[in-house]
Amino acid sequence: MRLPLIVGMGHAMELLITGRTVDAYRMGLANEVVPEGQAYERVLEMANNIVGLPEGALRADKETVVRGIGRTLKERLRIETEMMMSMWLLKDKHSDGAQAFLDKDFKPEWPNHGL
């Protein structure tokens, strides 16, 4: 049931009807392809990047996406607005993160871990 949501109805039907092998990356079933034997190093690199981000903001972003699945655009925008408003009430200043991004400082300090 999730396949059409990920790859679209046309690709989903083609896969189901033909059973043919496909390029998972091209279809959107994989986010990235790395050379053989380099997956572990790539995972560590991604994890190190994620660790430097504010935990609260990541949590809010993930919740926004998950809560929006299967909802209308109007409902998704309401959820996004709710989550944005709740983030403004948290301790860390979002302007610090925005400024760090503009300064290309991809390891800003989050004294309250984004909470």
C-alpha cells in the first residue's frame, strides 16, 4: 500500500504487474548509492552530520512530516504552523541556527540541544 506513495502510481503498477528489476535510486526507493564497501563510512559521515543538529528541531521536523501523511494540504500547513509556533517557544534561539547556516558554520552550538 505504501509503494504508490513512494514511487507514484505508474511505477508502482509497473513493478507489480511486470515484476521487473528496477533502479531503486532512480525510482526514489533509495536516497543515495555509494560505491561497494563504502556504506559504513558513509553512514558514519551522515551520523556525524546529524549529531551536530539541534535535537528539538529535528524531532519537530520529523513529527511534522509523519503527522502530515495522508492529510490534505490545508491540514499539513496547519500542522507545520503548529510545530513552528511550538519551536519558537523553546529555549534555543532559531536565529542562531539561521545565522550559523548563513555563516556556513555547520556545527553551531545549541546550549539547550534545541529543546
